[in-house]
Amino acid sequence: MNRVCAQKLARLQVIVAERKAWSSQVAQVKRMHGWVLDTEHILDGSWAQPGEVVSNTVVGSRLDAWRQTLASQLTGDLLSEWEQFCLTEFLQTLSNLRPYLVQCYDCKAFPRTNNDMERSIRGRKHAVSSHQWA
């Protein structure tokens, strides 16, 4: 094997070793990201079947059940110390924000997502500016 090949092989081995060392951290981040996505799924109401009512009470009970499910993970030894810390912080934030997160579903005209909110604001701005020039 020539010197260039040996250098490339050594560099590749270093990269593979670094990736291997990061694999558990990447798995932790993916697991924590899943908590956020699952929470978002509850809050966006996309779980509802056609015709099913999405109300403050229903979303609140789903969110509370999800929070309990997450909290139960704190008692086992499946999570790393870092994940336990992050989950504790996430649950505390959800608990603090819970009253505000579930108060919009009984108001049909209230935008549910950031995109819907931006469209609503843009529409109002356009209506105001059109009215000024009319």
C-alpha cells in the first residue's frame, strides 16, 4: 500500500471512529426530537378523524395523557442522564404553557399553525392597505 492510500485509510478510520462515538448522542437527539414532534401532532389536531370535534377539552386531555406518558419515562433507566434532564425541562415547559396551548380550539376562526397565523396577518394587512388606497 502506498503512502497516500495509507493516509486516506487512517483518515477514514478516524472518521468512522468519530461517527461511532456520536451514534448514541444522535440516537438521544432523535428520541428527544420525537417527543417534540409527537407533542406537535397532538396540538395541531391532525389526529382527528373527519367530522371529529377538536376542542379545548379533547386536546387538553390528549396533551395531559401524553405528558403522563413522558413523565413515566423518567422513572425507568431507559434514558440517559442528559435525556432525563431534557425531558424534565420539556415537561416543565409544557406544564407551564399548558393553559395557553389548549385554549384556541373552541374558537373556529383562530389560526392553528404559524403558517395559518401569518396568512391571517397578511390578509388583514392587505385588507387595511387596500382600504387606505380605495
